[in-house]
Amino acid sequence: DAGVTQSPTHLIKTRGQHVTLRCSPISGHKSVSWYQQVLGQGPQFIFQYYEKEERGRGNFPDRFSARQFPNYSSELNVNALLLGDSALYLCASSLEGVRQETQYFGPGTRLLVL
Amino acid sequence: AQSVTQLDSHVSVSEGTPVLLRCNYSSSYSPSLFWYVQHPNKGLQLLLKYTSAATLVKGINGFEAEFKKSETSFHLTKPSAHMSDAAEYFCVVIPSWDSSYKLIFGSGTRLLVRP
């Protein structure tokens, strides 16, 4: 079975641009979460979506937005990119998005903002 | 706010010797605690999780962790290190008060295994 997939694997943008990152969850998983991992730090929670509804949001500015599609795949959008947005963006999926479940992570998209 | 503290940013051991990676969590009712491992250029992988059942939790690849409420600790151990264990390890907590499935990660411990 395929795991969580993310695209693209790497991306280079310049300040002020917009970026869209994509995630496909494990088949049958309805919940998708996004995390940002800055170099040398642990991942930080950005969003959780379940059945196309936002279930949770971390402490990130409104430049960050996301959505989940009927097939449960998800997009993370970041507007007006800043140098500090350079990071590894991780997507995780789980069946129902509840505490008892394991979250499965994708390999991430590495974003570099110049 | 609920959080975890990983006490060592780097740990270096020789192959075949025991591994101890330390984690303390801020006190909370019924915390859910996890250890994840991140190998270079690979996604995060769950090693083990504690969800208020047995206090000694066994995970994959010979790792285990013990939940000690009196010490608010959840240290990760392995009896004998292997070269393939070299990676970044994260202690993780889910806030008991949060309805979303938000993982809060520690700052990570990089494990180096010497031949």
C-alpha cells in the first residue's frame, strides 16, 4: 500500500510569491494534518482537516491556508512568502483524526525562499 | 501550555551499548505521549505511544519507553544500539484539552552511533 505522498519534493521561490503544496493521504484515511519543520527544530502544527472541514489551526498567520478535497487529498497554500517560511512542510494522515490513532507522515516538501 | 522538553540535543553512543534519550513533559491529566524517529530524507516514523494503558511501552526496532508520572518523564531506551539507529528522535505530546489531533513536538535529540 502506498504511504502518504507529497508533491513537489523540493521547491524554490522568491519573497512575495505564492506556493501550493499537495498531499495525498493513505487510502481510507479521512484526516490530514500539516506541519512546518524549520531546520534544527521539531515540527510545528499548522492545520488539521477532517472530512473537508478545518478541525484545528496552529499559531500561524493568515498567509497560511489549506483545504481538503472530496477524495481527502489536501493543499497547503502560503501567500506573500517570507524568508522565514523556508522549511520542510510535512503532511500526516490518519483514519478519523482522533487521539488514539497513529498519524502517518509523508516525506515532506522542502521549500526554500530566496 | 502543554509541552515536552528533550534534555539532550545530541547523544553519542558506541554500537552495541545502551541508548537513553530523555524527555520530560509538562503535567497534564491523561497525556498521550509518543516517540517519533526521523531518518535523513525520510518521513517521521512512529516508534511507540503511551495512551494510559501499561506504563512500560514497547515499540519497534527494540525501543521502549517508561511513563513515570511522579517524575513527569517518558525516556526512550534501547539495550543495544545499532548503526541504523542513527537519526533524529522526537518526543511528542497531544494536549489533553485540545479537540484537534495536534501533535506538539520536542526540539529533538540527534543520536549518533559510533562503530
